[in-house]
Amino acid sequence: MDSSLQLLSMLGSLSLGLVLLVSLLVMPYRLWQRKKRNELRDELEAMGDELGLWRANRRDETR
């Protein structure tokens, strides 16, 4: 009984260690992904602003 508890404890520690290791490996990718998403969002907002200006100019030209 005692050896089975030691085995379960060891397996629990090992699985916790693996989860933490995977988390540390995935974190830089998630940060890079968030940075890229924010850059794309900013670029899209700038394009939307340019489109709004273009439409306003075009509207003024047709008058």
C-alpha cells in the first residue's frame, strides 16, 4: 500500500511538472500571437480611417 502511494505521488509530481513545462513553452508563442493580432488590429483601424476619408472626399467631389 505504501509503495502504491509513493508511485501515485511520483506520477502526480511528474504530471504537474510536465504541465508547467508545456505552459512555459507555449507562453512565448501566445505573447507573439497577441502582439501580431494587436498590430493587425491597428493596421485595420488605420485602413478604416483612410477609407472614411476617401469616402468623405468622394462625397464632396460629387456635390
